[in-house]
Amino acid sequence: MRARGGEGRGGDRGVATVWVAVTAAALCTVFAVVLALGQAVAARHRAGGAADLAALAAADRALEGASAACEAARRVALAQGAVLVRCAVLGEIADVTARSRFGPYEPAVRSRAGPPDRSPRHADR
């Protein structure tokens, strides 16, 4: 004999469990993707900050020579947890590339620094 409450349900038994399992798996996947994206963005920002500061340090020491400027940039990049990949100094302008590792990501960011542009179109009025 069938129980009174079981009539009319047919093959729907256990479907809620399957839906909960599928929904939980989908939410875990979305969470993993968002977490990976957050790590990639954080790695990019960390490398960008290190490259900017290293370029400023190199531009500050540019008049002392390229080797002194690049050494200053290397020290600043290391202090920021990054590695200086490339350093070039042309006159007073420093062009550096820094790489920073965060999780599985290791972006390289290029930055330039030098004196402000003193052309007539940018002059104070």
C-alpha cells in the first residue's frame, strides 16, 4: 500500500537534492572565477605600483648616470616585492619594466618617469 502523501508525485522524488547540488557546484565555480580574477587584478596593481616607483627612483638619479639610476630602480622594485626586468635611461627620462608575482600570476608592467613637459602649450597662464 502507498502512503497517502505519496500519491501524485510520480518521478519527482529527489529532484531537490540534485538541484541543490548543481546550484552549489555552480556557485563554487563562480566564486573560483571571481577569486582568480581578483588575484590577477591584485598582481597587476602590485606590479604597476612597483614599476611606477622604480621609474621615479631612476628618474631622480638619472643625472648620476644610467647605472646609478637603474640600481636605484632595482632597489625600489625589490622593496616593493617586484623584480626589475628592464631599465633604460635616456637623458632625464627613465623607462623601466617591473614584474611582480601574486598567486599564479606574474604580470610585467612598463612605466616611464621624467621631468614635466615644459612646452608652451603646457605652460602656466
